[in-house]
Amino acid sequence: MKKRTMRVCAVLLLISAMMAITFTNDLFTAYVFIEISTIGACSIVMIKGKGESLVETMRYLIMYLIESIAKRTSASELMNLVTTVMEAF
């Protein structure tokens, strides 16, 4: 694919995710679209193709992946705890 076509696709992905965040009424769905917008923003940076931008974007994506896993794990543990407490009453 041409760089221009890839850039347009990445920008449309980013804009679509931001619009979905605006119109959603659920925190989980908003979190999913925040992740999608991160992928769109990183792909815009990576399309430039410079060595520095590729390395830094990959570092950011790896750190974001680790953070995302930690957030989801803690959220599921918190939901499990709340459900257990609510069932006790």
C-alpha cells in the first residue's frame, strides 16, 4: 500500500475511535476505544518510517501493552471482590 493510503486509513481509525469515545455511555467500551485510538496514533507516527520514530513507537506500544494488561487484571480482580462482597449480603 502507498504511504498516503496507509496514513489516511490510520487517521480515519483515530478519528472514528475518538468519535466513539465521545458517544459511548459505558466505561469499558470507552476504554476499548482508547486502546484503538492509541493504535491509530502510533500507526500515524510509524508510517513516517524513520528509524527513531519506529523504535520509540514500538517502545511506547510495549509499555502500553504492559499497562493495559495490569489495568484489566486489577479491574477484573476488583469486580470479583465487589461481587463476592455483594453476594455475602
